[in-house]
Amino acid sequence: MNLRLIIPTLAFTLLWTLTIQAQTLRGSIKNESGEEMPGATIMWKNTNTGVIADLEGRFEIPRIESTSTLVISFVGFEPAEVEVGPELENLDITIEGTASLDEVQVVAQSSDHAFSTLDNRNIETIGHGELRKSACCSLAESFETNASVDVSYSDAITGTREIQMLGLRGAYTQFLTEKRPALNGLASPYALEYIPGTWLESIQIAKGAGSVVSGPSAIAGQINVELVKPWEDKPVFVNLFGSTMNRGEANIHLNKVLGKDWSTGLLMHGSFTENHIDHDSDSFQDGPNKKLLTGLYRLFYTGPVWEAQFNVQGLVEERSGGQIVEKGQTGDFFTTFQRASRVDAFGKVAFNGFRNDAQGIGFIWNYAWHDTDAIFGRNVHKGVQQSLYGNLIFVTPVFGSEDHQLSTGLSMQMDDFDESLNDTDLSRREVMPGAFAEYSFHPAIESCDNPEFWWQRFGAIAGIRYDNLNGTQPMISPRVNVKYNFSEESIARISVSKGFRSANIIAENYSVLTTNRSFEVIGDLRLEEALNAGFNFTYNFDLFKRRGTVAFDAFRTWFQNQIIVDVENDYTKVLFYNLDGPSYSNSIVSTFSFEPFEGMEAKFAYKFTDVKMTYLDGLRERPLVARHRGLVTLGYETPNKRWMANVILQIVGPQRLPDNSQIPDALLDHHPEISPTYALVNAQVTRILRKNFEIYVGAENLTNYRQHYPIIGFTDPFGEYFNGMQVYAPTMGVTGYVGLRYWIGKE
């Protein structure tokens, strides 16, 4: 990739970003007690143009020429009208109505974790309030209260965390940061830890068919992360954290609103883990030592016609682990050392000055540079990746109605890898231009209750995109979502989609480096290709004046091609080859949440997963996937809002472990064919001392359940049977922690 072209391009984009002007009205909605009103409907009077307030009661709505009056609607309140002058850019709206305070509190509390009953897509949102229920030091720890996404360690040495959704590994879920593909390729092993928890505003989980706008690689779904915005975050925010495992963390946010159009922010994070804990006395650390420094600078501009943002993030990280080497010891030890440096520059530009206010054009761009060096015993992995991404999007209403919308655009993704594993060169360049079109029908919300317009209970999104990898591998990705609203509070959806992706066989399988096996690629590896179909039913209800939700998901994914990572055929090798036969995943998730009394929240979830794939010797269940999982979360907040307590129970069912029949029985005392069922309990108590100061104390893995002797053949770390990648449970026991949050400015 030519840096002489990239640098002027970035400079030009930055200059453009800093000199443009958008015609969007922003605001927040609260009740007379000062509480946010998430889910409130904001519409321009006598039009179908409207939005829903988010989990913090905030909204953004494009101005239109035909009216300057907003109509605010909320369950239990009479609709309110607000006149908006042309000089106003931000509104703080307070609604007074006939609803009781209890009713308003219930709605606000239940929406920290929300299942949409209005969106055409099956989207689950984790809001800021939900993220505060656990330490959430990084994105990796932000799914503890969520039944849709599982997070686990992939081996006993590197500390690599991986998500699973719909029974599939995280590589099959497209990860987005503010609607742009991010942290893929060489960053994949630790991507979940590269976004600190305090930077998160919300997380949107879209299961199944994602939007074609963001690319072809969403097979299981999409996870989009929204980061805190300078004008919404506190002017000064500090978070400190420490744990009994010698882990420490500091976060500082500095934000400034510069007049009515400009705002800027600086987010800083530093963390470390220093321990030599070895519970099993097998000479290996139970987890790696880590040091991480990262910072994000943000600049936003919002004007009458243009809006834009520019962001740049820098990151450095070091990890070390493996065998514990005492001072003065000599010899050959299986140790690990990893270093990573990364720079991301990204932004958006939007023009909203068309005669039709519902039209708009935007450009999303991203440049990333990632450098990594890693040593695992005698395995050496090195790589430099440069990525350039651009997405031009045009949005317009069609058929003479804003209920019908068409999004079209062009995209380009370029990834340049200078990568090697031991003596094998893995360097390559991937260039993927694409084009897409997506039609959506989303009728006005109030039409759901009008029998004359029963057909407007339906909604749909139909999209298709064309991509071509390196001019030789064309891909066509159709995606369809259809929904039917029985009411504003109940909805059924179906979705069908197709996705493609290019596998990064080493970065996405770092755990294989914690062995002494050789690596063999059989044949020419093709693009991974899969179909996904799903059904969702969601119902929000009121019982005894308390809010509740029932949600049910059923999805099936089946592959036309998949890169099989085979660690069972030969105990001396890791094989990579194309799928030759069936491979599928079936996933069912049911969730019930309810507020039994004021301030109390309860959620119960069950997940069933059935995943099988064809290996060289036939169709088998994928190892290290629990067929059954359960989740219970309980939360309580006192009436004076001074105390919060949360308990999370996770039940993990049996998992098939990889076939170890070629390994001597003497090495397998702690590695049965099927893992036992186990339970994990996390708890946290938060005390709000002042309006701008709170402390929290918690513990993870209160059941103290851990996998004993997770490393096979640890007495001979360079022997042929050594294997650190068969991890089915935590390797750490009870961990306590304490933290504080302090801020200046917004309460």
C-alpha cells in the first residue's frame, strides 16, 4: 500500500472534515422529575418523519421545511407539542402529563437492555445503564448480562478472548464501530480488549441478516458499538479500577463543546495485569501479564447543511506469560511474549442540504495500521497490516412517501498483510470494491392501531450487494428482513441472508500456537460462504403495572464453504482445509425479563445450540460448544438512587472436548471426553456518594469454579503432546475488585 497516496488522502479528508457544516436537530426528553424517557416518539407534526428516543432519552431528527412543530408521545402521557425555532440546534425537553411517577420509572429502568418492537431488524440494545452493572473494563466484559453473545477464553496461555453468537465463532459476526468495519485481520485475537468499557455508549446486536451497507461478512450477524460523544459525555470523567489479581486500570475523559457547531473529546485508557499465579503448580501462569495504553481524539462539527467527524486512536500493548521462570533459573522454557502497536484514523462526512429533507449523502472512511510480533515457545508470528476503507452512501425516500426509503452506495476495502509464521510467508493483498442497494418500508408508528391501514403493520428491508475480491472472486449477498407488528409492543420477524468472508487462519486461531504442532494447509483455501435464516418474536407487556419482555429467537446457519481448523485428525498437526460436506449451526434463545417490584429487575434466559461440521473423517459436533446455557440476572436500585446491586448467574452445560484418543491416558486425567456442567456467579454493589461520585465493589466467579490442569503435557512443554488450547472453563478462581467513578459537569 502506497503511503505517499494515503497521507495526502487523509490530510485532504481531515481538511474537508474541519471546514464543512448539518441540518439535524438534537435533544433529550425527560419527565418533570428529571428522569430520561427512552422510547418516547418524536415526530414532526402532520408528517411521517419521526424517531424514537434512545436509552438515555436522547434523539436526533432531520429538520423539514413543512413544519417547525414537534409532537412528543409517550405511554401514559398526553401528546405534547414543541415549537422549534430556526436558531435552535439542541433541545432539552421536559414533559408533564397524567402518568404516575411509578409508571415513568418502570419504563426508564427496563430499557437499559432493550429488545426493539419497532425496528424491521432483530436488534437488541445494551445501554449505558446495563454496562454499569459489571466492571466492564473492556468490550470483552460487556456481554456478561446478555444471552445472545457468549465470551470465553480460547486457550490457557495467551488470555485470548473470543465471542460466540448463534453458536458460531466471533469471526462470523461482523464487528462495527459506529457503523464502520473495525478491528479485523491481525487485530482479531485481542480486538475485544482494544475498546475500553468507559468509551462505550451502547451496543447494538443484530442477529442474522445485517445491513448490506456495511459489507458482505456478516454471517451470524452484526455487533455495532457506539462510543460516547463529546457533547453527551461528561466534560471531565475519571474511572479507576483495581482487582485482587493485580490488575489495575485508569480512564480519563476530557470533553469540550466549542460553540453551537463544534465539539471535541479526548478519551485515555491505561491498564496492567502483573501476576505469577499458578493455582495448579504446573509451572505455567494462569493468565498473562499485560500492559495497554490507548487514546482516542474526537472532533465533531454540526452545521446547517453539513456534519462531519474526525477521530484518531493510538494503541500500544505488551503481553507475556507461559512458564514461570524464577530468578537464576536456566534452561529452555515455554514462554510467550506479544507486542502490538496500532493507529486508527476514521471519520464521517454527511450532506443534508437537499431540497427534500429526507435525502442525504454520506461518506464513511477508515485507515488502520497494525504491527504485531509474537513468540509462543518456538512459534514466531509477525505481521504488519495496513487497511483502507471507504463507503459512500446515498439515502432518499421513494414512491412519494418517507415510509419507503432507498439506500445505495459504493464501497472499497483494501487490506495489505506483510505476515509470517515461523518460516512460512503469509503475505497477501486483498482489494474488494463493492456496490449495494437496500430498500426499506417502515410505516408510521401510529398506523399500527388504525384498522384501515392494517397492511402498514408490515415492514421490510430487502438489500443486495456485489463485491469482487481481487477481481477474481465475485460475491453476491442478498439479505431480507420482514416484520409484522401485532401492536406497538409485539412483533414477529423473519430474515434470510447470505454472507461471504475471507479467513485469516492464524490471527483468528491464535490458540493453535500454544502447541508444538506443525501447520498444514490442504488445497487452495476459498472464501467462506454461508446462508442464514431466522425467526424472532418479541412482546413487551405490563403486568400489575410492571414492565416486562418476552423474546424468542430461532436461527439456522449452513455453510456452502467453511475453512475447517482440524486439531483432531493428527495430534502432531493443525490442518486447514475447505469444507467438503455439511456444516451448520442451530441456535434457539428465549428470554424473559420482568420488574417484580419497584427498583427490582430480573431476567431469565435459556440457550440451545447445535453445531456440527464435516471433518476429514465425517460429520461431528464442533468441540468446546455448550449445547445448553442458562442466564439469570437480578438487579436492584434503592428508591433514593443511592445504592445499586446486581447478581449474574451463568450456567454452562456439557461440551464435547477435542478427540484425544491418540494421546496417552496418563496425560488426560483432567480432560474427559465431555466437560462437566458448571455455574459462575458475578456480583457488584454500587454506592452513589454524590451526584458526581460513586464507588463500586464486586467479585467474579464467586462459585470459585475453574478448570484444573488445562494444559496437556505440561511436564514436557516442548514435547509432541503439549497442548494449551483445550479450555472449557475459567482458569482463574474468585476475583474481587473495587473501582470509582468521578466526573465534573453533567449529572
